[in-house]
Amino acid sequence: MQNLDVLRFALAGGIYGAVCVGLATVCSLLGVPGFKPFTDLLQQFYGFYGYSVSSVGIAVGAFWGLVEGFVHFGVFAWLYNLLLRRS
């Protein structure tokens, strides 16, 4: 099996998180059915950091999606490589 490049995996995860949060906010702004409950949940988690369902919220949400995705996917890749070495 092959090791994962932690930095590249984390960056890909961060970009994925940013796109997901930004796109969900845009869809909620446009009134697409099903996105309002999700963006309400995002407001509960990221509202303290400036997120809202608005044009500014798209950028703020994308930023925090990037940060959170980077951290989570980076930890996953690091842990995967650690467990791979031990087996």
C-alpha cells in the first residue's frame, strides 16, 4: 500500500469543504429546496465566526470550510500513514 501525501490530501479536503459550504449557501440564497436546514445548522456552528446566509456568508463559510476540511482531512491522512507503517 502507498502512503498519502498529507499536505496534498489536506489541501484537497479543504477545497472540497470550501466548495460544499459555499455552494450550499448559494443554493440556500436561491431558495433551492432542502438547503435551508443545512445552512441553519451551519449558522449555529459558524455564526459566531461571521457566517450567515448572505453574499458575505458565502466567502466566510468557504473560508471556514477550507480550514475545517484541511484540518480533518490532514489528520485523516496522517493517521492513515501512521497505521499503515505499523501493519
